[in-house]
Amino acid sequence: MPSKLTNVIPKFSARLTFAHLSKKSAAAYVAKYRAQLRAQPPSKKMPPFELPIRVQTHTIAPHFAATGGEIVAHADAGEDSFFCAANRYNAIFGVADGVGGWNESGIDPSVFARTLTNYCAKVAASEWLLHETDAVEAYRCIALAYSHMRADPHDLYGSSTITAATINMVNGALDVAQIGDSNYAIFDVAPGSSAPVTARYVSPEHQHKFNMPFQLTGKFPPPSRHSRGRSQRVAPPPPGGAFEPQNLAANPANYKARAVGASSADGAAARNDFDFSDVAAIGLDTPNDAVTGHFDVGPSTPNGATVVLLATDGLFDNVFNDEILAVLAHSINEQEQCAYQLVQASCLNYLRSDLSSPFSERAKSAGYSFNGGKPDDVTLVLAVITTNEDAHCGSSDSGNDKVPPPFTKSRL
């Protein structure tokens, strides 16, 4: 058990809003909308254009030292996924993007991405801490999740980018680990100032070269995968689903996975959960390639806030940083609406071929001819960190320290 400290009062609270729209859902809605326009008389008022962006908010209450658990393990977000978990005084969250190139081999990239966030959520929620106020490390969450996945008996084919973040509510420390082109940004909110929202940091893309991001890779399918009749030990997940974590120890810090195929009674040597040298030896990326960042995200003023934005490349490929800043400045006080507008801006931009986008600019710099935005799934998490005095945490004095049930808002 962690060393328990009494009367710990966290200085900060976090409100996390997730928003996502798959490329497939966006295309279906746009096609339906266009058909509706063609069918109605020209004189009739245009119907409202409301993309089916799904939005949900989870509040990490200021007094939840006795809590922990997964809040969201994975999501139906096209080939993207996200997760959110709580562990003592830490909020842990992240986004993943299954690499679409696997579709050409008949592999659904979403399964690997969702299973990865599934493992991350469970590892994050159960990560052992010596002291209950200790921070959870984002890198450890990814590394332990990937280590567990490598021992998973399922046919986990594919690969995914992932960016994970942890926020400690006691000291306001933000820890981030980034593998690939799911980026993050930090903004400072100072109401009443001449610049109410300012960008503090925007992470660079983590790529080997243009459009080739760092990524974590699972198993490789056999060459005859499509022609042989396979007898699987376990059933595949339902379409759009994820595999449930296998053999996840309650104490990942002390977990030692045996070599794959070794029985529990044969005395096989334990494997180092952070040793990925066999993966690196064949030229693949590992959690040790993650780019990490460490920041103090405690608001600098009592009425201020800090905003942490994590998003898959569907956002950062289609919306310039100054556009993101403008959306935040206009609607950050309505957090769900702000997240909705960011996803909407991504989609509206990639539907156009007559504008410059971050992706088109990078493509031209790499020697390619490309105009407009890049159609893609869009998934983001908007974390707003405030001091407890102005946090909309919904806490009570009843002595119930459980994380409040999530508020879910969907636009279908």
C-alpha cells in the first residue's frame, strides 16, 4: 500500500473534455447533407450543418486520494482511440492513432490502437506509488502497456502512434511522452488581460521523415494469413472493438513477465519490462524512442487556468496553431463547445482543396505537390487545470472521495 498522508489538499483540479469524429462518419454525414440540399427547393433555407462530433467530459475532483480506476479505456473513434484514468492524485490521459497503411494488408488499424489505450488505462490506474502524492510517469504507462501487449496471446497486428500525459494535482506537474505525430500544446489563460489566451508550448512532430511517424508495432501476420484456415486460441474483438488486457498484474511496478510460451512452473527467467532491444534490433520503434516533456501547469493567477491539448494528427495536420489559439480565446469558457469547434475546424479544413494547411505546407517542403487539408480521423482531449477555489469539480463534503460519474454529451 502507498504511504498514506493525512490532510493532503490538492492545489489543482482538472476537467478533461474528449472530442472525436471519424473520417468515415464525417464523409457519410457530408454525403447525406449534400443529398438533402439537392432535394430541396433553392428558395428553402439551408438546413443546419452539424457534424456528428462526439463530446464527453470527465472531471477529476480535488479530493480523490482514495480513488483510482479507468474512466475511459478506449473509444470508437475511427482508427483513433483515447483513454483516461485516475490514480491517487494523478489524472492520466492520452490519444493514439492506428497507422492506416495496415489496411492494405487486410489489418484493421483501430484494433491495435484501441487495445494499446486499453492497456494504458489499466496500467495507469494500477501503477503502484510509494507515496500517495507521487506522480505517475507517462513513459512508464506506455512502456508497461506495450510490454504487456507483447505477451498478449491475441493476434495483435498493426501499429499505432501514441501520446500520453499525466497531471499531478498536488504540485501541478505535467509529464508527457510522445511517440509519433499525435502532438500536444500548452496554453495559459489569463482572464481580463490584453491576451487572455497565450501559447506556451507546441510540441514538434515526432517523425522519421515526412508522413512517417514513430510508432509502436505489434505482431507481424504470417505471409499466408489470408489463405490458411486459422484456429485461434481466442476470438477476435468485435468490429470497432479492442482486446481486453491479459494477465495484467495488480502491481505493474513489480510485474515480471515470463518469456512468451514459458509455463508458470518451469522457472523461466523473468523479462525486463523496459527491455525492448529485440524490437529495436529489427529496426522498429520502441517506448524508449519516446520524446518526453515536463512542465509546471499550475495556473499562475488565482482566476487563471492552464490548458493542455493532446490531439491526433487529424487536428494538427489541418488547423494552424494560430487558428487553434483563436478558437480557445473565443470559447474556452465553454469547454465542450471549444472541443467541438476544434474538431469541426479540422473537418471543414480538410474538406477544402483550395486552402493551405499545415500538412500541405510540410508536403511541399518535402518536395511533394499537395493542396488543401488531409482527410483523417480527429481525436483530441482538452484538459483545463484550475486551482481548487475556482474548479468546477462538483465535489461535496459527504466524505465520498470517488471520482464523480462522467458527464457525457453527444451530438449524433
